[in-house]
Amino acid sequence: MDTITAIRDRLLHLCDERNISINKLATISALPPSSVKNILYGRSMDPKILTIKKICDGLEITLAEFFNSPEFENLEPEIR
């Protein structure tokens, strides 16, 4: 799995777990819905850590909690 897919899958899992929509995630994270959708639909190939931090703040989790999940355990190398 690549990093972008892992981030997308983690976001979808967290939304599903909390029963919130993508738009609700954007609202509670103080982000434009397009920013979140660009990550989820693969249009943002390099999401900024600040964007992920805002999402974590909106979900009331830490960055460590976000990245401490099975999605990030076996990532493919980004440098080849």
C-alpha cells in the first residue's frame, strides 16, 4: 500500500467509526470540503502535515493516534 492510499483509508475508517460524512469531517477540522475530498479522491498527492493535524484536531485525536494504525504498518517505500 502507498502512503496516499493509507491516509485515505485511515480517514474513511475514522469517518465510518464516528458515523460522520466527509463534509462533517471538513467542518469540524476547519478545512474546506475540497481539501478533504482532494485527499480522499487522490487529487492531493502530497497532503501537508498541517492539514492532517487539523483533521486530527477535529477528530480529537493526536497525530500519533492517526498514524498508529494498520494502514501505516507496511507502506511501500516512496523512494525507489
